[in-house]
Amino acid sequence: MSEIILMSDPRVSAVPVRECGEPLVDIRRNSPLLVDARKQGDSDAFFYLRRGVLERLVQAQERLPDGLRFLVVEGYRPPVLQRRYFEKYAKRLRAEQPGWSDEQVRSAASRFVSPPDIAPHSAGAAVDLTLADTDGRELDLGTPMNATPEESAGACYTDATGISEQARTHRETLGRALTDAGLVNYPTEWWHWSFGDRYWALITGAASACHGPSRRDAGDWTDAPG
């Protein structure tokens, strides 16, 4: 298995951001993508992505075999929510590993939740998604989406061993379509893909990221620059 660069790696935060001003757009409008409302809360934030990310997702879906579609679970995540997720998971890790340093906790937490200052979701550049059939039924990809490394015994890692041959084939199908459309995967989460953020820039060798964190209010969703 090749080296896994975690979101906490200083090389990620060192990537400069040259914000392109591309708008956040509602993926439910004029889009062929299936959208899962399981994480919908008090706002529609999760249903938004940068326009260019959505365009690439549509292109990727066109590359899927007949009878398969993407099922999108989460796109944009407001910074305040990102911080809440990160701190909650870090607190859990501290309780489970009282001997760990703050840096060890931050690194381990970043396997599952990105540090708030560089989070691709808060830039509208990342999407959590899986595969479904034409009736919207999820396929088996080895673990439930958003299973932690602890809960899944590491099976949430994209290249994990010990999953079924069918699940492996589904992950490869998902990954091939998204990679061909220019997105990159976070290797600790088979469901997490992004374009234009700092992690994407580091992995692809781009000189800078074009999508930085968006701090729009959760209830203010118009197709204006993020």
C-alpha cells in the first residue's frame, strides 16, 4: 500500500489557496445525481457543491456501467459543523488513548474528520457518496458510509483487505469513474472524493488550491461566489 497522506499533514496546510470564486450550487437542481437526505438537518447545506465539482460528478456518473448511479450523501459542510465533528471525535480518541499527545490525537482524528482549517467539505470541494442501482438501493462497498476506522477495523480504508470481492469490485468501479473525472480520494474513507481543495492540489501536484473554505451562513443558499 502506498503512503497515506493524512489531512493533518503539514504539507496539506502549506498548499496556498487562490480562490476562484466559483459558486456553490444546489445539486438537486437540474442534476441527474441521486441525493440521500439522511444527513439533512436544519438547513440544506449538505446539498451544495462548487459548480465545477458537480460538473465533474456528472461526467463521472456517465462513466459508470449501465444500471449504476451515484448516491450523494454530503457535500458542503459549514465550518462550525466541521469543527464540532472534529472536536467530538478528538475527544473520543483522547478518552480511549489517554497517553496520546495532542499531535497524536489530531493526526488520528484526521483519518476520519478533517481539521477544520483545511477541510475540503467546508470549501464545497468534497463529496461523500456511494453507488446505487437505478432504484436507489445502495450497493455493498464493504462498510457503511462514515464507519470510523475503529468501528470498521480499518475496512473503511479504500484499499483495505478483508472485504468481499463484490465490495472490492464496487469500490474499483466507483474509484475509476471519479478518478477519470479528475477527483481524488482520501484513502482512509472510500466514500470521500474532492476536487480543487488543498488535499487535491497536493495529491495532483497542482501549484495551489482553487477552492478555499466558504463561510456562508447555513440559511443563505444562492448561486453566488462561495
